Amino acid sequence: MKKQALTKVSWLRICLLLLCCCLFDTSLAGIMTRAELIKRYPTPYIVGEKDTPLPVWPIYQQDATSNRLVGYVFESIDMAPIPGFAGVPLNLLITLDPKGNFLDLKVLSQHEPVFVDGLGEAPLLAFISQYKGLSLKQNMRILTGSNGSKNNSTETAQLDGVSKATASVHIINQTILSSALRVARKKLGFAEGRDPELMARIKTDQFEPLSVGQLISDDLIKHYKLNNSELEASFSDTPGRGLDTEALAHPQDNFIELYAAYVSVPGIGRNLLSAASWSKLQNRLNPGEQAILFLTKGRYSLISDDFVRGGTSERIILKQDKLPIEMRDLNLELELKDNLGMQVVTAFKISSEAGLDPSLPLDFVMQVTRYKGVILPEKIARDFTFDYKIPARFYSIPEGEHKAWFGIWYDKRVEIIVLTLALAILSTALALQKKLVAVQRRFVVFRNVYLLFTLLFIGWYAQGQLSIVNLTGVLQALLAWRSLGYFLYDPITLILIVFVCISLLLWGRGTFCGWLCPFGALQEFTAKIGQHFKIPQIRFKPETVNRMKWIKYIVLAVILVSALFSSHITDLLVEVEPFKTAITLNFIRSWPFVLYALGLLVANLFIYKFFCRFLCPFGASLALLGRFKILNWIPRREACGKPCQTCRYACDYQAIARSGEIQYDECFQCMDCVVIYESDEKCAPLMLQKKRARHIPIIASNI
């Protein structure tokens, strides 16, 4: 009775879970936040920002002078939401290192009945703990029955299954491998970095009637043979030589002969299978799943004596780009139009989450094992490989990567709209500068509010801090003939770059450095604090300024030269910019970087915009490009500099020469001089003109 009641409760919970999933669809979204990950990875680890194209977090480890990438952490439900027996996907927190090794796995949520009301979570936790230290490059096989000795190697890994939960652990295994493989393909360079969502797709409407003979002659069915002499030769330099008496006695006989067919491709399957079997196969495959059919005969079979139907075979492995892809027995009886004299027919299914790309070769590895000894036999294995590729007419490849970046732009549409409006406001204000500076107090409020927006929204929120890294990245990409399409994945940065390029042609470097640089805004607010507390200000002589401003050009040259030869050295040199520390990471970094950034801000209290004026390599690059500007937008009078020096003394950037000439490559477009120029209470020539205007009527009346 108690057992029946428990079963009823279990099924009631399952039904409720299914209802919740149907109503709210909560099972297909990750639950982790950066704050939670920071708790799981405390100092000396640093949790980077969540990637937008692929929901993963980079994890860094603090060293004395740098941050080393430890790996990527992600939720399996975001990558491969494979439903379990409760209809709800398992959700694991998985950490992969840069080489594709599993560092850690944690259960975030699971609703498998056998682990909820049956065995409990302990067996589940024990099972997933076996993945730690394993690599995606290993072929993983779950052992059934009692635990025995494992034969792990760099190529294979065997895992202990869970009794009474065989199907569940296979689903879990598929979830782990499919989600990790997707991250590996996108982040670790596996499979040439292709996005699984953009891989080739089988054309379901592509069919042409062909005989089985034509299928073989056109390599649409792969034929492979291994005779006894070839087998024996492969063991000749191992302890396994001479152990197969039949191979020695009949060297020319076949050890195995097989045919492999990509049977889920209509142009192959419909020609090889009977109509009823083709229909049966289609009913067993879900959208995106694929199937491989093997026909074999000979002394050796791809199916071992202890093979469990519905499982995987340890004798035949599928790989693509050196990564193993799981093939699971379909346990399906299929009728062929011609069995080619073969004795065994076996069909394997490949999950849609496995990331198999039909446009690439399928690499099959057949493993033959010999044992030497009786009590503790020595295992000797040899691999035999063959590949298989279908023609391009049977699949389609998505054009470009528009789907991926378009989704990012859509997700960031609010930030894009806000930034676009802000840039439009700034452009209008700068174009109508006379009206902008007509009332000094209004101008000061506008400037301070805009700089606050730049610091808080563009910098700390939207992460839109442009830096020399953007320039070196372009340089290195062009040198390697790589696409610059990666900018499409960061819409805020791309919009700012386009706007800055336009503003460079119009006004020069000042628009970015004076209005849109978050660290520049932080420096300006810091300087205002220093001025408010009357901290003594150091103002260099013009000759000293002219010499010091060349430092930033030297820094720029060194960084650009390093980018031509060594990206590692460039990564170190670009740290001269404190942008990553102060803006991107919010000062959450190892102490040398934080101390350096704070030191620059302290120097800014005494020397106005010290870093921007004398050290910033990105500012130096903008100053060089700004020399091609169209407009000399700062108005000048004949009396400016001859003799009036008011603007020159008021310019905190010391960008006005004694002659009154504006040095636009050092101008930050703060517009203080424009305010003076338009004010008849500050501009000496206007004040004199006003005074004369008052005296003329008096003289005229006296006459």
C-alpha cells in the first residue's frame, strides 16, 4: 500500500511539473546570475561578464600581473535542454577548461522520478562526479551491470552507470556532452569555431531514384573491408601478435566487411530501404536527428555479445573534427531493397544536440581488441578508420552569420535606442553650439549631465568603453585576413565606432575624448572634486606640455608595432590603459591594476586630465586621425591672441597657442573657450566693444 501511495504521489508530481512547463515554459532558461557565480568562484577567481551570443561566463584567476583564463561555466539547460522522463530538462552547472576538460559539474535542478522519489540524488551526484578530469576528446561509454575494471585512455573513458536508472543516466550523459560540445565548438576552437545553429541541414526534399549499385559506385554507401592479414599486421609490433589462430591460418579471408549508409538522407535512405521501413525510420527520428545504417558480415561484428539494445557500441565510434559524437542503437528492424549479402543490419541514431555537421566528413573508428593472459589479461587494442562524406546536393548551408548577430541586436534594442538618441542629442548640441553656450549655467548643466550619462550608461552599464584594443584588434585581424564581422556581436561598441569616425571628420578627436569616453568623464569628475576642495593645480609651461604630449604617440607606436609581431606582448602593453580596470571590471581586479588606475585618478587631482593628455594611446590615434577633420569649428576673432589671452589661460588642456591658434589635436571640445567667446562679460574684445558702445551715445548727447 505504501509503495502504491508513493507511486501515486510521484506521478502526481510529474503531472504538475508537466503542467507548469506547458503554462510557463520555465524549464528552458538558465537561472544563474553573475552574483551567484561570484559566490561560487570567490577570490582569487574573477567571473567575467556573461557572453551575449552564447550564455557562458568566463572565469579568470588573479595572478600578480595578469588574469589567466581558467575556463567557461554555463548551464546545460541553455545549451541542450533535453527532456527527461518528467518532461523537464536536467539543469547542470558545467565548467570546461580552455582545452575541453571538465573541471566541475553541479546539479542546479533535476526532476527525474528515479532520483526524486526513488534512489535519491546521491547516485546522481556520484555519477556526474565521474566527469571531472575527463575530456571532450574522449569517447565516453557508460558501463552497465556491476562495476568492473575500467579501461580508460586518452581516446576512451568508461563511466559507472546507475542501477535501475540506466535510461536516465544516458539522458544525463547526452545532456552533458551535447551542451559541452556546443560551448567547445563556439568558444574553444573545436570544429573550427562553427556555431551549431548555423551548421548544414539535410534537404528533406532532395531525392533522385538510384539503384543500390549506383549508391555504392557514387560513394553514397561506403564500402569497407578488413582481411585477416591486414588485421594481423596491425598487431605485429604489440604483445597481441599471433593470438588469432584463424587469422594466421586464413590470412586472405575477410575479418569484417561492412557498408555504411547515411540512411536519414532521403536521397540515400529512400533508395536503400523499402517504403514501409523508410516510413518507420522517419517516425522514430525527431526533427534534427540523423541515422547511420551499417550492414556487416564476417568473423567480427560491430555489436558485441554483451551489447544492450538502445545503447552505444564500443566497437564503432563516430568522430567529426576529432570530437566523438554519440551514436545510439535505434533498436529497429528495417527491410532493405538489397542487403548486399550482409548478415547483420544495425541502425544508429545521432541526436540533434550532438552537433553533427552533414557538410563535413564523418570519421568512423572501428576498434578491435585482443586479450593476452587468463587471470589478469592484458588488453591490446587497434583502431581502423574510414571516412564517409555525402555530396553537397543533399544539404544546405546557412548563408553568413546574420541570424546570430541579429539576435544580439534585438536583445540589446533598448540600449541601442538610448545610445542612438543620446548621440543624436550630442550631434545637435555640437552643431548648434552658439545656442548651446548662450547661457553658461545651462551649458554647464548639460555637459555635466551628459558626462554622467557617459560614465554610468555608456561605460559601466553598456560596457561601451572604446580603447586601443579596438584598434589593435582590427590590425591583427587584417594581418591574418580575418573578417571584422566580430564587431557585429557588440552593437554598442560598433555604433560608437561609427559615430566617432564621423565626428573625427567633422570636429576631430575632441568629440570622443571630451564627451564619450567613460574614463575621461571619470577623470573630469575627479578633477572637479579636486578643484572644489582647492587642491593645488599644477600647470606646466607650454614648452613642457609640447614635450610631454609626445609620450602618448610613443606609447601608441610601441603598441602598434607589437601588434604586428606578438599578440601576447600586445596584451601586456595595452594595460597602459586603465579602462579595463576602472570601467569594464569596476575596479574588481588584482591590486597592481587597481593601484595603477587609482594612481592616475590621484594624479588627475593635481594635473588636469593627466592620462588623457599625456599617456592615452587611443587618444593619440584619434589625434592623428583627427588631423583630417573638415571644420575648424571653434570661432576666432582677430584680437584672439593678439593681444587677448583670456581663452588661453582658461583652457585647462593648454590647447591654445600664445598666438590664439587652436591646437585641435589636443582639444577635448569642452567648449569653455566658446562660452568665453560668446560672452560679453568674459571675452575681452566683446567687453571692450560693449564699453565703447555705452560711451558713444554719451559723447553724442554732449555734442
